[in-house]
Amino acid sequence: GDLLPADGVLIQGNDLKIDESALTGESDHVRKALDRDPLLLSGTHVMEGSGRMVVTAVGVNSQSGIIFTLLGAGGDEEEEERKGKKG
């Protein structure tokens, strides 16, 4: 169960199965292959197989980063900015 640290596109894979439940809620493992569904997302776990990918996005630009931003995970920073402006 290695955690994928970034979004990317699969360029080489060997019976790769990914647990995307952290992002999609789907409990079944998703088979990834070059010819079908080669997109790998940060925050997901490799359950079987191996592969190589080209990184396309990291941090706040990744799918999990975008979700956290939309959910207001950066709210602490915004609160500090507001307090600084008032005082």
C-alpha cells in the first residue's frame, strides 16, 4: 500500500491496482493500464503490481489538493489573515 504523492499518467505498469477510496469512496480496487484509465491520483494507495508514471501535478494543484482547498482545509491561514487585518 504505497501512497501516491502526486498526480500523474502511467507510462509503464505491471498488473497495477489502486485503492481510490480516499478520493472517490469506491471500495473496489481500480485496475490501471496504459490503454485504459492510465491516470493516477495523489492520496490513493497502490494495492497490487508496480508501475512508473510521469508526474503532472503536486501539492495544491493535485486532485487531492484541489479537494482540500475547496473544503476549506486552508481555513487556518485565512483566519490569521483576517485577524491581522482587524488588529
